[in-house]
Amino acid sequence: MAQMSLEELYRGESAGEKYGILGEVMKDFLQNGLPAEYDKRTWLDMLLVKHALIAAEKMKNEGDTVSGMTDDMSSSSYVRWNENDNA
């Protein structure tokens, strides 16, 4: 069980290195590209939300926390995706 700051979580530093949200966003963007129906900024914002929710679910399963914040409702209730989705 680890506790980390939001910055560590997003940048993938220190205790947040196993989540690295920004790195996952860029990897997703470079591997899957930009859908024609979105501008770049909108798509990157959507990927940021997607990977933040994925990280939140992983953190919940591993018992990790950010600045003492906890949530007893699954983040997957808000967004449904498959690990292999491009969206």
C-alpha cells in the first residue's frame, strides 16, 4: 500500500511510477493516433480522463491512495472500456 501525490501519479515518479498516467496517454496517442472526428486537444483530454480512471481502478485494487483520498465506488461505473479499445 502506497500513498502518493497527484503529481507523482500523473508523472509516474516515486510511488506513482507504476501508474504514470501521462506516459500512458502519450503511448496510447502515438500507438492509436487521432480519430478524424476529434481535434488533438479534445482527444488528448479524453485520453487523460480514460487513463486516470484506469489508474484509479488499479490503485483501488492495490490499496494505494493519493493524498488520503479514497473512493468506495468503482471508477468503471462511470466509463466502460475494453483494455484494447482505441476510444
